[in-house]
Amino acid sequence: MEIEDLYALHSITNPQLAPNEQEAVFIRTQLNEKENDYEAHLFHIDLQTEEVTQWTFGHSRIASPKWTPDGRAVTFLKKQDDVQQVWLMQKNGGEARPITELPNGVSSYLSAPCGTKLYVTSIAIDRAPITEKAADKNDKDVQSYKVDGMKYKLDGIGLRMQNRVQHIAVVDVETGEVTQLTDGDFSYTLQAINHAGTQIVYSVNRTENKDWNFASPMYVYTIETQEEVAIEQREGYFSGAAFSFDDGYIAYVGADQTYKNATHSDVYVYDVTTSMTMNITEYIDAPVGDYVVADHQQAVNAPAVVWTDTNALYFQLSVMGDVRLYYATIDGAVYPASQEDEHVYDYAVMKSGNTALIAVSNAVFPGELFYYDITTGERTQLTHFNDAWLQQTPLVQPEPIVYRAKDDHFDIHGWLMKPANFEEGKTYPLIVEIHGGPHTMYGNSFFHELQLLAAQGYGVLYTNPRGSHGYSQMFVDACRHDYGGGDYEDIMAGVDYVLAQYDWINKDELGVTGGSYGGFMTNWIVGHTNRFKAAVTQRSISNWISFYGVSDIGYYFTDWQIGDDMTNVDKLWQHSPLKYASNVETPLLIMHSENDYRCPIEQAEQLYVTLKAQGKDTAFVRFPKSDHNLSRQGIPSLREARLREMVEWFARYLAHDKQ
């Protein structure tokens, strides 16, 4: 395994079944080294012959493919001249053509069941119709930016564009004629259209001041009467609506604010006739959805929930490091529908509910598309894009481990990887990896970075300490208001456990790294123990006091996670790694993206200058044109550079040849 293998891997996502259920399309994404960019192309597969055909070419990035209702064509999103539009490609050949020509592009879309219309979302500027283009920019016309709320910036975007809202419109597929459906000063998110074509579901938050409002109210809108009926009004995030085949029910996924952003998501079903809502997964103590953190898959857009024609449901559930497909009935029966020890990261279910297309990965398998007979458990691999690479690239199978927390409150789950080319009788350095979130989880999924470190001759330990998803509501909530407490002890207990159980690990040659929350924890660790010989902190938090005001989520995330705000700076400082900088003896590499609005680069600057001023062994690497997601979705050459900096730092301080 090499750093450059980033360019050899293929990500297979977005399986979409045709109406005849005998063919499908999907997207293959890979990094283009020459263009220093990503390419995503549309592929077709005949499910009878298993023949795979590439449908789009050139340097482009296709997204959101959907079959037309008659199955004769496929629509998708593609950028042209930097503006994203809906395109249509006939199944029997010919060039794709744009259906929409909206000046501000299309954010999302759905096909009406009649096939003659699309429902789209697009941006309106200064209350003008979405068909009006923004005024051309003059580089010399520099204007001030007046801030009147606290949600004025966002990682990956920067400063939010002002006087812009998203609206829903209807587009005639043949003529391109646009009829705007919504207007006003609030943004609408399109979620679903019923099979009769008479109703849509959308979300809109009409609260004037959204600074302390974290709701996504959901409505059913009847097109003919323009009547709007509320489905979901609670505080929290709810999305992924889907109509049952008889249009009698609407399923959706979401979570209220009981445990803030640590709250488990559930599947809800709204009865259109009675206006009653049922929580289908109420008694499942695991979150609905995919919470795995990894670095390979690109532009995954798995459905939140899928109906069968018998009014049963399928959805993903994150549990014990797996993301499995689950089956449920509206009566409340819930069963796992896929096997353990893998990551079902995308899927499409046939109407009967008996078979599906699933995109599956595991620790030594980057992911491919499978035809899956749910009733028998049999599956057939349909795509083989990564086969050649797998045949020539040795990978390390992680060993699952479970150990008891120091305070005896929880069992902690994790994995240990031996170095590639491991030899009995030799000892090896160990690197501890810590995930971000903190409310995510490491899982049984392919992770290029972990395999790379193993290939460099390191053992790799990665665990899900308290605060991780997949183990219970109590477990995921347990790190809130206790950062650097039980979570830190869980990670240290994992190190103690593997040192006691595996004699091939050199206890004097330990490294640690992590990003985001994992960066916070790396900073915390080196300020509280000197057992590690090298550390790499990435996109980290070092000072909760400044984070409160500079992060795009700081003013509420700090309260949610630390349990206080700027009225109690003593508590924020108590949980800040920067407070303990004078204790740091571990050589620390600090890596950060210039345009990170989630954990802004000033967090790294404070830490670096403080350590450097005290004569500590540290270095600072800044990545231009990059945000919080550099390691997963960043500019390819900078993803490569990031890994190279990490590998070189550990190589400098950790011995590979001690026995």
C-alpha cells in the first residue's frame, strides 16, 4: 500500500434501479492525478447479463442519477460553466442534453411520476424569481459584509451569500419552461413526491432568528389546492422523506434535541389519513443511518429509508462498527437484513423487498456493487473495478478487540492491525488513531490511511471510546460535558490492553494521531502523558474559549459538548488542551487547512506558537484552498501531501528496527 494508491482506487456509489428492475445505473468516482481533481462517471449494468457499460466520459463529475418514470432515459446533475444543471441521457444512445438552464443552477431535483415535469430547487437572489441571474461581479467592486446573525459562515462554503434563499420550481422536461412553486424569504428543501404526482414533501424553517433554532419543520404540500400540512415540527433535524407505494404513509428519519447532536436518529412513519406519527425504531438502541468515518468513498447519497410494495421498510443502522441494512414493518417489527462485519454504504431495494443492490465495503475491501437476495443471504458481485488493485496490494485484516473501561462503566470496542509483512519474534511501533465527531464511529470499512500506516511497518490501534455512535444512547452521550475525562481514559485503557495482550508491540515506540475531535484528543493526550514518542494533530481544537467565537458552530457546539459558554471561561479553559501546553514533551506535528471554518486554523496557530515559544519540538503544516474535509474530499495533491507529512513525521521519531 502506497500513498499514491489514492489514485488507483475506485468508489462505487449511487445504485439506481430502473423501473423494470432488470437494469441499473451507478456512479464510479476516482481521483484524477493529472487534473488534480475528481472524476465521477455514470455506468449502466444489465442485471441479467451483468454487463457493465460506461455512459459518460471526459473530465466531469456526475451526481444524483435517476431513471425517468418510463425507464427510457436517465437524468443526472452535472456542472457546465461552473453551474450545475439537470441533464438527460437516452438509454438507447446519443449525447446527454441539459433539461434546465437556471442561471443559479439546480441544487436537487425529483422526477414527477408523469415523466413530463421535474421538481427542482434553485437559488433566488434578492427576492427575485429563480430564473433571474445574479448581477455580474466586478472584481474592483469590493463590498463590505454586514453580519446580523451568528450562523453567517459555514465550513466548505465560507461566508454565506446574503439575500439568497432556495426555492422549489416545476420544470417542463421538453420545453424547459419554469414555474416557481414557492417564494418568500425562507429556504425550502425538496424531499419527496407521491406516486400520484399530487403531493410533495418539503422542509422549511420560517423562524426569523435561527441563531438558537435547530429545527427542520416538514410539510406535505398538495399541488392542486396549495394546502400545506405539517408532518414534523419538533426541534431537531428530520429529512429523507419517502411515500409508500399506496401514498398512504410517509417515512422519514431524524432526531430531536434530547441529547443535542448525540441523539439517536429514528425512522418515523406518518399516516397521511390520520395524521398520526409512529416511531418505528423506538426500541432499537442504535442510530439509524451511516455514522462510519473513513476516507475512501465519495459522494455517497444513500436513501434514508426505502419502502417495499407491501408497506415494509429498509434503512441503514450503525451498530457495533457495522452499518447494516435493516428491515421493518409499520407494526414495529425490526430485523437485520444484511450480515455483520461490513459497511453497507449505499443501497437500492426492489419493490418486493426480496432483493436489492448493495454497495459494500470492509476493512480489506474498498467496495463494490452486489446483487443481494435478502431472503437467502446470497449475493453476487456485479462490479470489479478494484479487483486488479486488490490482487497486487497486500492488505492487513484488523483484529477486533473488546476491553473494559477504567471506570468499569462500558465495554470498549476497537481494532488492532499488525504491520504489513509482520514477522513473529520481532517488535514493532504502534500508532493510535482517534476518530473525529466525536459522535461518529470507526467501523468495518476500508480506510486507506490505516492501511497505509500498517504498510509503513506500524501496528495500528483504533477504537470507539465513549461518545462514539453504534453502542447505545447512553454510550454516545457519555463524553458530553466530560471531554478529556472518560473518553481519554477509554483510549489509554485500550493502549494498556494491547500492550498487555500483544508482545509484538514495543511499548517505548508509540505514536498517536487524530483529526477534529481526534485532533482535540491528540492535543489533550500529549498534555497529559509522555508515553507517546510522536504525535500528529489535525484540524484540531486547542482552545474552547476562542473556538466559541470563531468556529461556524462554536457558539452552540461548545455548550452542547463542554456544557458551558463564555459566561464560564474557567470551565472552557479547563477543557482546553492549550492550558496544558507546558506539559507537552512529545514531538507534535500540527496540520491544518487554511479555509477550515469548523475548527479554524487559529486553533493550530495558538498551539504552535505556544509550544514553539516554550522550546518544544513541534512543526506546523498549512494546506491552502482546503477546508475541514481535506483528508476525505480535499484537493488530491494536498491529500497526498498530508499523508506524506504524517508518514515522514512518524518515521523520524518511531524506530522500525528495534527487536
